[in-house]
Amino acid sequence: MTAPHYARAVARAKKVKEKRAKAKADGNGDKVVATNRRARHDYDIVDTLECGLMLTGSEVKSLREGKAQIAEGYARIDNGELWLYQTHIPPWMYAVGFGSHDPDRRRKLLAHRHEIDEFVAETKTQPLTMIPLKLYFKEGRVKVELALAKGRKNQDRRQAIKERDATREMARAARNLEKLPN
């Protein structure tokens, strides 16, 4: 490869890397580690809550590498405390033996008492589930966006897809009308 071609390839690679880093960062500058993309498809989101997460050092280092899976996760309230279950944070590659952690352990969520009480009241009146939507860093701390959600049946999912397609079609038609010359 000649020098000009190599320089262009390197410049293009840098642009792609910057674009990916920008896309990975959330709109407000938070670094998103994991998202639960199926949640908005399988559930109707009623309410959301931002919680802190109690972690060990090796878990934080593993999250900084961008490794976590929250798709199967859920939250539960035990003895007035909020706990996150079935989230997988793999061990950090350099933590061996004593320094490593159990990847599938339950993790305590940090939220204000009144927020927990509101979620308890809502789950007692309706059949709702608490699921994690997003795991991210905010000002150097790990946060979880927890959603209070109601499960959808297949018929409800199909209806939601139809509504989304209809709104897209209306938006497309409106854009096409704007493009037409007067």
C-alpha cells in the first residue's frame, strides 16, 4: 500500500472509531455498557427509575471494558431493599482467585426509600415487573435504569408493531409532501 493510500485508510479508521465511540456514548455523555433491547418489545414501560449499583472492584473494571449482559435480568424487593438478579458481569481478565467475583450474583440497587415505596405500591396494585433497561456510567458511577413494566401478549406486540408502522408511514408521507414544489 502506498503512503497516500495508507494515510487515507488510517484517517478513515480514526473517523470510524470516533463515530462508534460517539454512538456508544448516550446523548448526555454517559457511557452505556449494556442495554436491554427486547424490553421495549416484550413489555409496556409504565415508569422508570435511575438506581445506583453496589459492585466490587473487579466488576467495575469489567464494566469499563464494556462487558455485561442484562437481557435476562429483573429486580425484586426483599426486606425493603431493591436487588438485581440474573445479570451477568463476567470476571475481569486480570482478577484471579481472591480478586475475582461471582459473575451471576445478585446485586444491591441503591435508591431512595420513597422511590422504593412507590414501586412497592404500584406492584401491589397491578401485575408489574421490574426490569433493567440500561446499564451505564454517569459521572464515574455505575447506574441502572430500572423500569416498571407490564408484560405484553403476542396480540399486543402485533398491535404495537402496527401502530409504529402507521406512525412511520405518516411521517414519511409528511416529509414527501414538504419536498414537493409549490
